[in-house]
Amino acid sequence: MKKLAAIAFLLLFLPVTAHAHSGLSSSMPAEGATLEGSPEEIQFLFESPIQQGDMTIKDESGNTVEVSDIVFSEMELTGQLAEELPNGAYTVDWSAISQDSHEVTGTLTFNIAAEETEEPAAEEETTEEAAGESASEDATETTEQSEEADVSSSEQSEEAAAPATEPATAETPWITIIIIAIFAIAAVTFFVMARRK
């Protein structure tokens, strides 16, 4: 009778002991979630304590995403991301060893769909506009300097031509006087020769 009682006891409690390995309670991000930005960490919470755990993250192209640090404590497994994740779909393969040394595994999928800003493009346009305005100002200054140089050169040419004109004007009366004197001498000579005849 005692043997039967012992067997019944074992049959009653062994299944419970055999299935006491930990199961996943929740995760952050949640399964299938779509995030508006990159998470800083991936976290799994279990129904019972774990001895150790690990995880691997891959993007939609199958490339492995670097996880800077993976830690576990009691019923929690956390992986710190080394850098921000770009938009796309991600898969996290995780594993944990429960207190009864059973390994449990699973897969978490999530998406990142952050709004892309156009600020860099606006800043680039502003830079190009500023460069265009600067070039226009430089061209205007160059034109003004060229015009000033032309005016200065013209004034210098006029000043150089003025002295050359003045002597010619001063010489004109003397030429006129000489011509008149020659005509006068010729007239007197003609008159004298006419009287001698």
C-alpha cells in the first residue's frame, strides 16, 4: 500500500518538475511591433528565473546587428544596442537556460519606421543660396572696382591730353603773325619793283 502511495506521489509531481523550465512572459519591443524610432535595448522577461541567456539581432538583409552588452538577472535578459538602427525589419533570435537547466529559445520580430526629416536638404539649399549671394556680391564689387578704374583711367587720359593741347593753342597766334609778315613783305617788295619800272 505504501509503495502504491509513493508511486502515485511521483506520478503526480514529476510532470510538474519536468515542465518547470522558464517560458517567455513579455518582450520590449513586443512581437510584431512597429517603432517610430530605434530602441536603445532589447529586453525579454521570463516567467521564472534563468541561469544565462543570449540573443542575436539581424536586419532584413540578414546582416548581424552589433549588440554592445548582453546581461541577464533573475527573470530578465537585456541586450544593449551599439548604435541606432535605421528603418527596416529586424529579427531577434534569443535563448535562455532555465533553473532546471532546460534551454528555451524563441524569435522576436519588429519593425522601425521613423519619420525621415528633410532638414539636411534645407540646410544644403541655404548654404547654396548663401554661396550664390556671396558670389553675386563679389561680382558686384568687382564690377564697381572695374568701373572706378575705368573712370580714373579716363580722367588721367584727359589730364595728360590737356597739356598737349594747350601748347598747340599757344603756338597758333605766332604762326598767324609770321604769315601776315610774309604777305606784308611780299606786298612791299612788289610795290617797290612796280615803281622802278
